[in-house]
Amino acid sequence: MKKEKRMLVLAIVLLMVFSLNACSRQGPQMATELRYGFYSEPATLDPLSPSNTADGRSLLFNVFEGLVKPTADGSFKMCIAESVVMAESGRVYRFKLRENVRFHDGSLVTSADVLYSLETAKAAGFIGFDRIQTIEADEENVVCVRLEHPDPEFLPYLTVGIVKADSVNRDKNAIGTGPYYIESYTVQQSLVLRKFADYWQGSPSPKETPSLDKITIVFFADPNGIILGLHGGSIDGATLFSGHAHQFNPERFDIVPDYSAAVQLLALNNAAAPLDDIRVRQAINYGVDIQEIIDAAFYGQGMPSGSPLIPGLAAYYEQALVNPYPLDPAKARALLAEAGYGDGGRQLSLEITVPSIYSMHVDTAQVIAGQLAKIGINVSIQLVDWAAWLSDVYFGRAYQATIISLDSPIVSPKGFLSRYHSGDTSNFINFASADFDRIYDAILVEMDEGKRIALYKEAQRVISANAASVYIQDILGFQIFRAGAYSGAVSYPLYVIDFASIRGK
């Protein structure tokens, strides 16, 4: 009996020890923070500054919100505005603002804030805002936007971030309404986002509340630093392109495909000799093998474009332009000879200016240099930093050719095509076509959707026929995370990273 009692006591003790150990041996806790690698800092934290970069706008998507917000399927949902009524066949948009939406400093959003934000965006020359005739607000939290002409596609422009009225120091004091607020920013090191406890979508829809409490954006000088950071564990995730993504073992990392929603192109300055000659631009197009670029610089992963519009906007994309200039070295040399180059004429030299921060553009430039050499064009590559590229190429237009990816600030074909209008300030390739201007102006007033789509496709064909540039691809990127740590990353037809969609596992 004593022996049985001792055995029973021992069993009870072992059971207690096992239970205590089981309680202390918790499984992996759900991730509440994310360290995310970036190699391009925002040019500004001000959502109402047109000088920001695509990466900058991508980050600020999490901090600022507009009257409406894009969704992953390319449509729009009400955001700061609770509802909108369109009148006068698309000339008037009347927004009823949502109640109890708070800025990150705790103050409520009012119609005065919206009025100030939209007027500031209009003064800054934001795309589409030149069409606004008047903006009016009343005490009932209603904002009315009247356009000079009807525009049934005006809603995408109103994703521009709403800020506090009279906030003049926005680059230093970024206060929005988004799911995250900026806790700190150390230039060339990191930007820390913290979950906004009073985010309006948290009530009555808690599922819309961000899962992650803290996002630390870590800035690196180049993709190699990001790769080392992921392998070494100093960061948990990053966006990389196919030229780098192949270096990650799927057993250690979750690799999520994510198109860049931007068109990579060899941009040609149409006003700079010898590129002011259409024959030279056509020759360059016939001399570039796009599939070889994708194979050599992107490990065969990418979606050829051939158009200034991303294929992802399928309803508007002109499918006939997938390969408008098939590789034809003989035709390219003949066009150059007509223009006075080669075959006893002058040798054509072309300088391609590339922002050194983007290795995929540098790699693309090297492939193109080899291809154009085969048709008698002597290519030199000039690497510059991002600030110099913005100053000299984008704003100064002092260049011959460059390689860059052009995104759209809005989910609309207008965001890609408006920069080709001769009067547009963002027309840095100096494209000038009376036919294109006429077609684009017609798009702005066409109320029938089917006719508008036909005009969009015609506009793309005009750009292609004029060989405005060499349109390469919508680069296939990948969001890479520690295996099993995160889920839910959403891909948009817009270049953004939606941290609120990412959940810890």
C-alpha cells in the first residue's frame, strides 16, 4: 500500500512538473512588429508635395488617406468621405464627410481640413486637379467639387491625402488619418510607424484594425544590404525584384509575387538630338530585344508591356502593343542610315543616364547597351544618385535617354497617359503630338465608357507609332517575409505597400 501511495504521489508530482513545463513552453508568439527593408527614402513626408517618389508615396499610403481609397481590385471605396453624389453628368461631386474621423493628434477631421487639402493639391499642380473650377465646404461637413467640364473618372484623383488645415510644416510634422502614424524618422536609417489606436476603421469594424503594432522601415544603400539583412535576420521582410528574389530558399522565406504596377522604359528625350528624329527612335525600338532584357536581368520573370500603360489595367490596355517593335536589326540599321548614321555616315552615340540606386535599371541599361551596339549605336552609361536624377533628368530634362519605372499616383489610365500631353509639367520626355493631345482632350469629356476605352487604346497607339520611348515591362517583384511569420499582404494596381493588410501569424 505504501509503495502504491508513493507511486501515486510521484505520478502527481510528475504531472504537475509536466503541466508547468507545458505552460512555460509556449509556441511561437504571433508577430506584432515588422522590420521592413527599403532602399529608397521618401523625398518628403508631405502628401501634398508633387515631388515625392513612388517609394515615398507607397509609405505614406499607410499614414494619409483621401476622400476615397483604392482597393486591390482597382475599384474605390469611401474613406474620409462617407458618401458621394455625382451631379450634372459628372461635373459636380458632392461629398458627405464621415463623422468622428480623427487625425493622429486626436483632432476631428472637418470640411475646412478637406477644403484646405484639396486647394493645396490644386495649387501644387496635382494630376487632375487642374480641372477643378471651385471647391466649397459647409458646416454640415459637406464638400462640393465643381469641375470646368464633366469628368466621370474624376474620383481616382481624390485619393490625395487629407491634412490639417493650415499645416505648413508637413514635411516635419506629418499628421494624417491613416492606420499608422509616424513615430520617428532618422534620415538614412529608419522610419518607424506605430498603430493608430483611434483609427476610424477600428469601429465598428475591428477586423479593419491593423494587426501589427509597429512597423520599422529600415533604409539600405542597395539591394545587397537588404538581402544580407533578410538572411541575417535584422529585417523580417522586404520587396525585391526577380533579379534578387531567386537568392531566397522557399523553405526559409515566404515569397509573394507582386507586380510593381509601373512601366519600366528606356525613356527617350524627344527634344534632344538625335532623338528628335523619329527614325532614330524607331531604330532604337527595333534594336532592343525586350525578352532578352527580361531573361538576362530578371531571370525570365516579367510581363512585357510595349505600352506606356501597365497590362494590369486590362480593360484599357491595348493588347496589340505587347510587341509593337519586334527585334529587327536590319530594319534598325536601315532607319539609322536614312537618318544619316552608319554605313559611311556618322556613328550615333547615346548616353543613358541611370539612377544608381536601382540596380535593376542599371542591369537593364547594360543589356540594352550590348543590344544597341549590334546596330551601330555607341552607348555610354552614366550612373547618378537619385537627387541628381530628379534634378537633371526629371525636372531639368538635361539628358538623352534614361531607364526608369513610371507609376501612376492614381488607379486610372490617366495617371500613366497624362504625362504625354504636350502641356503637362510631368512630360519629361518632351513628347509632342497634336494627335495625342486631341485624343487625350477628348477622353476628358467623353461620358460613354465604351468610347472612352476606345480612345485610351487609340492614345496608346499614337504614342507607340511615334516611338516615344522603349516600353519594356511591368517588373515582377516579390514581397519576401520570414517563413510562417506573416500573411495577408495585398497587391494593388497601384504602387503601394499596405502594412495594415499584413497580419502576424
